Amino acid sequence: MTRILIVGHKGQLGRTLFRFPTDHELLGMDLPEYDITDVERTQYALREMRPEIVINTAAYTNVDGAEAEPELAYRINAHAAGHLARFCEELGAVMYHISTNEVFDGQRVGQPYDEWDQPDNTHGSTYARSKLAGENAVRFYHSRARIIRISWLFAPGGNNFPAKIVAAADKHGALRVVADEYGVPTYAPDLAQAIFQLIDIKAPPGVYHLINGEATSRYAFAKAALRLTGRGHIPVTPISHTEWQRAAQPPLRAVLVNRAAAALGIVLRPWQDALADWAAQV
Ligand SMILES: NC(=O)c1ccc[n+]([C@@H]2O[C@H](COP(=O)([O-])OP(=O)(O)OC[C@H]3O[C@@H](n4cnc5c(N)ncnc54)[C@H](OP(=O)(O)O)[C@@H]3O)[C@@H](O)[C@H]2O)c1
């Protein structure tokens, strides 16, 4: 049994990990009791808790909001992540840090991003750049960190894309959905299982892309969510990202492929099967 601290344990992924059936001892750290931007208190709490593994799921995740609050986004996603990594290194705790497909600019067509591709999103959103700064800080301060990149996260009861599509369908009766943004959905319960598998097999340090299967468009993902929740009759108009005004522009083709975990026998099922599970619970 290993003592594992889940930072951000009240969030969408954090609570899925925190509730996951496991023999490991699970501890939690989240707002308002703990604020990871309070460096001294965080260091003190970590010394008290003495985790052997820390999984950092905490983040400033409001992608559009980060454009108006860049300092806060950087403080949480980059600086606090780096300090956590430093404290983990001091304590001898292994760090698992959750990152995003948005560290890639998504300009590459026809070839997904491997774990060993060099992330670069210099012209990306504030959120994307703060998350890349977080990866770099974690690598700088921790010699054995595992960086887990995911995309389009969804979970039962979470604030996520398919949940927003279902809510919007019920409210408006018809939808317009972006058809030229591509990604791979990640189902939090499958991701949690894969992370515990990586822990149990003592997977080596490095980068892992954990996603459910292959790429889809926002439009196709929305259509599938509607069909699987009995709303297949709702009309959906495919539109270009240029017709959907938002503060932050996500990368259009930041499509991840899982090679590192797959080489260790860890592969998440196709997103279509995971979405059917999700739909049965909403
Ligand atoms: N959601 C996606 O589609 C997606 C895609 C790719 C990568 N990711 C990454 O996956 C990870 C988990 O995402 P998620 O959707 O589970 O996020 P989430 O639901 O927003 O959960 C994040 C948790 O961290 C907490 N938190 C924020 N600031 C904190 C602070 N200063 N101190 C302590 N806790 C703090 C949040 O509390 P409050 O709610 O009170 O702020 C929340 O409970 C993040 O690293 C995110 O960047 C997410």
C-alpha cells in the first residue's frame, strides 16, 4: 500500500481518482482548505502528510477566463506546480503531473503528437502557455516526474463538453457545433484506472499520453453524446471555429497518441465505448 496525495481532489479528475477503488491510502488537498499558491503552507502540509506519490490534478482550468486572469493562471498552473515538484523532490515523493494536449500548437495535419514530440505553443492561449510552463517547471524541479497529457476530459457529473452539449440541447432545441477542431476525448474513470496501473507497475519517469482511442471532431463528439442520451433528433449544424467567438482559441488539431503507456500494456478503450458508459449515468 502506497500513501498517495491527490492535489485537486474535488475537481473532475481529482474526485474520480479520490473515489477510485484501490488498496492505496488516498489523501486529498484542494481549495478552500489548501491553496497550492500559498507556497509555505503547501510545503508544511506536504511535510505533515508525507506522501510517497503526489498526483497533481489542480489547475486553473477556465480556458477562456485565463485570458482575463493570466497572472492567476500562471500562479496556479506553472508556479504552484513547480513548487509542488520541488517539495516532492525534497521529500523523495514521486510526482504525477496532469497536463494537456494544448501544449502543442495543433498545426500538424495527418499525424498525431507522440510523447517525444517537442511541445510548442508560443502563440497559443494563456491557459495553454501556462500549462506548458507548468510542465517545464515540474521537469526542472523533479528528477523523476511523470507528466500525463490528456485532452477533452469528461466524467459523470462533471462540467465538461458532452454535459454542456446535452444541457444546451435541452435549453435551445437546436445546436451549432464546431466541426474543424479535432482532439481525443479522455474519460476520467478510464484515466484514473490507467494512472493507478502506471503507479502499480512503477512506470518509469517521462511523458505519457492517456486518451481514449482516436481523434474526433467536436461536432462528431457532440452528435454521439446526443444520440447516446436519447437526443439524436436534436438538429446540429456544423460550423467553423471562426464562427464560434470565444476569448481563447484552442489548437485545432492537438491530437495525442498513446505510445509510451501502450508499450507497457496500458491502453484506454475507444471513446465511443466510454461515452456510452457516461451517457448511461447522466
Ligand atoms: N477538463 C479538460 O478538458 C482537460 C483537458 C486537458 C487537460 N486537463 C487538465 O487535467 C487536470 C484536471 O482537470 P479537471 O477538469 O479535473 O479540472 P477541475 O475540475 O477544474 O479541477 C481542478 C481542481 O483544482 C482545484 N484548484 C484550483 N486552484 C487551486 C489552488 N490554488 N489550490 C488548490 N486547489 C486548486 C479546483 O478548485 P476550484 O474548483 O475551487 O477552483 C478544482 O477542485 C488539470 O491539470 C487540467 O489542466 C483538463
